[in-house]
Amino acid sequence: MRSERWYEEGSARVEKIILESRQGGGIHLGTIGNALHSISDDPYSEDAVRTLARMLGPLLVHELHALLVEARDVLDRESLSAVDDAQKRLDRLVKGAQLGASTSISPTISQIRSETDLNRSSSIIPLAALLQALAWATSIPNKSEPMICY
């Protein structure tokens, strides 16, 4: 649990980021990402996302709507791209594995996995975290799970 002072300071940082972005040309997902990073060193944890959701009160309704649409669109594109990339790698790896095999049995993933596959950067998790915070922004915090301890 966090202290009341920690929560107030974090809320002030988030509000400042939102206001500066609004004045600087508009709020976008990068704004919300910056807000998330301003309150947590581990920004993609559920706790950090729940906390950010509770701190998004300064957003205007039309801004939240636009952010939800932006998050959906970007996640759609990123998801399709990730699936396409994975399918291309899989096709390439399976083809390479079958060239050296004398059987037509499909290889397992562990037999064809490339060591570099997991080093590829993916933005799906950060985007999903931002979308979750935005989706939770209009929720009333559960009083049985207080964010502030006294």
C-alpha cells in the first residue's frame, strides 16, 4: 500500500503531464505512457495500472473517448503485425527444419525455436496496460482494496 502523500504527489504529476500535453497540442497514448512511468518504476504491473486509472480524473470525457479509440486502433495494428511476424518466422523455421528432416512429422516449437525470437521488441504489453488503465478510469475504486494507508 502507498501513503496518502505518495498518492497525492503521483496524482499531481499525472495531472501536470495531462495539462501540459493538452496545452501542447493534445493528449495521446504517449501522454498516458508518460503518466504511467511517472508513478511507477514497474509501469506494466497491475498495481501500477490500477493506480494510474485512479489518477486519470483530470482527463476530459472526449479525451478519454479519443484515447480509447486510439488504443484500440494501435493495438489492432500491433496485434496483427505480431501475428504476421510470428507466422512468417514459424513458416521460415518449419521450412528449415523440414529440409534437414527425413520425416514429414511436424517438429515441435522447442525444436525449431530461434534464440533471437524473444529479443524482438513488442509494444503489445505496454499498449495493453495503457488500454486497461483507460478502461478502468471510469470505474469507482473498490473500497475493500484501499490505495492509501494511514
